[in-house]
Amino acid sequence: MKRGPNYPLSGRTLLFALLGMGIAYAGAAWSQTMRDPTRPPVQFLDPADVADEATAPASGLQTIKRTGKRRAALLHGEWVKPGDKFGEAVVEKIDDQSVTLHHPDGRRETIRMYPEVDVQSSRAVKRMAGR
């Protein structure tokens, strides 16, 4: 088939071009809502950038630091360790991606670093796959 200024694109080529543009647009729109997990906390940013990051992370858990077997978490701008009080609650444990608080009324609250992401260990993934 000849192509040139007098021959329009075939239906298949046009379909793939439109499909590609649709996928690119959807990906760009979806990425606008994701937060960058590598971006430093607000207190370390240039004041000009703080306006973009005016709200704290949704969970309040900013980072977890491991030193040997000890762990500490930066929770709403305050460093806490297991056993420390945080408001009315006591920090019960600090995992790789979460902090568990024990409240005086007996309830436990788990605050995750990335609440919208389901993080699983590689062992759990292999177990679910039946390996």
C-alpha cells in the first residue's frame, strides 16, 4: 500500500495511535495524585518549596530509623521509640513500615508509612504464589 500526502492513515494505525495517546494521558493523570516517597520532610525543604508541601503526610508517619536492633519513628515531627508516650497513647512497637500505638482505653492503632500501598514481604508473596 502506498503512503504519502494523498493517502490517509489506515484504520489500524489510527486506532493504535489513539490508544497510545489514551494510555499516556491516563498515566500522566494518575501520577499527579501520587506522593513522592523520596521527597524529604517539609522542615528540610527550601521555604519556596514548602508552599507545595503545605500538608503533612496523610498518616503522620514520616520515617523509621533502624540502628542495629533499635528503632525510632518520626511521627508528626516527633521522634518516638517503643515505650514512649505519644499523646495519650504509648508506642507499642515499630515495624519496617508502621508504628503501633496502645491507647489507654485498650484499643491499638497501627499507623502505616504508606497507607494507600499494601507492602508485603517477599516471603509472603512467594507463599501466596505457592512456591
